[in-house]
Amino acid sequence: MIRARLRPGFFTGLLDLQRPPTVGTTLGVCRFLPMTDKQKPRRDIDTLKESIRIDWADLAFKNLTADERKGLREHIEQCSGDLNDLLERPDRLPKS
């Protein structure tokens, strides 16, 4: 499991990357489409990159306390490590 922030201002907590992403909602009911094995690593990588991007933007533009800044920096380090782990395993990367 990876901690990820998917949208500015919303912290999702633990994100289970084994579950497929939400495709759409209808009156609050989520629908899921199965993901192929080729799609899962790309989704994991994209999620981590987006989370890192949002954290950097928050550090740059938001008025944060020292503890909040420390937490964001730790989260960036964790996401960066997870991303490096994924990228170092070529068997997990999608083939073009």
C-alpha cells in the first residue's frame, strides 16, 4: 500500500494499489472496470508521480506549519522511493 494524495486539498490516506481505479460515479455509486496486468504498473507510476507533483506544489504555494512541511517532505521521500522501486523492476513496467 502506498500513501497518495490524488487531488489538491484531499488526502486519501492509504491507497490500495491492488484495487482498480474508480471509472465513474452515478448518484454516489462507484463502478469499476477490471484492469489488465499491463495497465496496473502504469497506474501505480502515474499515481505516485501525481502525488509527488501535488506535494511539491503544496510546499511551494501554501502557507504551511513546520510540521505540515515536514510531513509533506516525508511523503515525497516515501513516494519517490516507491516510484524508484517500481522503475527498477523492468518486469513490472508496461511494454510499449
